[in-house]
Amino acid sequence: MVKLTMIARVTDGLPLAEGLDDGRDLTDGEFYKQQAKSLFKNLSRGHNEASRMSVESDTFIQKTKKLYQDTHTQRNIAKLNDELYEVHQIMTRNVQEVLGVGEQLDQVSQMSNRLSSESRVYADKARDLNRQLEL
């Protein structure tokens, strides 16, 4: 999940644009801003080549990893099962929606075929009536 987006000029590290994802997690926002500014300064000083520089702070994965590594495995398994159940429910709902859309498309296709055949019948009848009027 993107928390913060910053764009800076590499030549001098000047921040050009910045945007927060949703503003709900402002406490981490300052931390990420400081990290980004530090990265921009290092890039502008030429200490590291831009193509070889990396920053490690994927804090969500680290927090989740710590959560599941503690000694309370039963609690962790229960949490994992709850999350899996939620994902299963969402996927089931999505599949049902897709199937519903498919059924609706079938109905529209049948109605279209019916309309097409009825319009041919109407055209034939109109042609016959025109012939009868000419006689």
C-alpha cells in the first residue's frame, strides 16, 4: 500500500511534489517523509549511484512477520484462519457476481435474437401487405 508519494530533483534533492495516500496514518507520514528526504539528499550528493541505491523500510511486512512469529501460535492460526475466511467470502461473492452478470448477458443475447427474428417476421409481413396493396 502506498503511504506517501514524493518527487524530487536528483541534482540538488529539492522535493518537487508530495502526496499522502489517505491522510489516516499521519504519524507514519512524517517518518516516511524524513526517509524520502534523506534518500534525496544522498542521491543529490552523489554518494551512491541512483541505479544501485535501495532503502529498506517495508514496515507493514515486518510488523506482520513479527505478529505471526511470536509464541502464541494458536492465536496466530486463529487470526490467519479468520483472514482466510474473509478472503474466501469475498472471492465467493465476486464469483457469484460474475455468474450473475453472465446470466444477464445470456438473457440479453436471447432477447436480441428474439427481437431479430421478430423483426424479420415483421419485414416479411410488411412486404406481403405492400404486394397486396399493389394488386
